Amino acid sequence: MKRVLLGITLLCVSSFGFTQERDKIKVKKTPTEIDFLPQIAGVYDGELAVEKICFGGGIKNNLGYQVFSFDITYVKEGATVTESYRSNQIPDSVCVQLQMFNINQRIFFTAIKALDHKGRLITLDPLSLIPIKEDE
């Protein structure tokens, strides 16, 4: 009889624990240096398929800052140029030039301006990539 009573008590206690709402623990991650770096399609430096540079969602960072302008230095019709754009997207006209003249040539994104979550102006570090043809 005692065993039955003990079993019923344990069953009630354990089921009571399941019906109560569980506390949710939120861990606030301290941003690291890499979280601040600008990137395109997850790449911070080095080689990246030209298609991903052009259609990879534009310049971002891991903190979700809103990039709104940048300068790009690349080869345009055989000459090195620096152009400014008010967007986080690489324009189609630049993409054409990247595909024609910049494969395996380093391109530079500088003066990358963004707004943080509080609306403050932030200048992100420069970004450099090497457009490559993606293997098919």
C-alpha cells in the first residue's frame, strides 16, 4: 500500500512539474570583432564567386547594421576606378565590369557607412574580395 501511495505521489509531482511553464533563459552574446566586419554572402576577405558578390544580398555585418553607402575600387573598362554608391547592393553596371575585367583581381570596398540599431552612424572596416568564376 505504501508503495502504491508513493508511486501515485511521485507521478503527481512529476506531472505537476511538466504542466508548469519553464523559465526561458536568454543568453546575451557579447559581439566579437568579427561580428563588426562587413561581409558579402558570409565572406569577409578572399575569393568569392562573382555571382555571389552581385546577388548575395549586398554588404552586411553579423550585427544587422543597415549599410547605406560604400565606395568600390575595381577595374572598369581596363582602368582602375573608385565609385561611390548609396546602397548596400552592388549595381548591375558594376557586376558586368566585375565579370569582364575583374576575375581573379582584388576589388576593394571602402568608406562603408552603416546605421547601428540605435541609429548611430558607423564606419565599417574596409572589405576586399577576389571575384572568381564559380565551378560548374
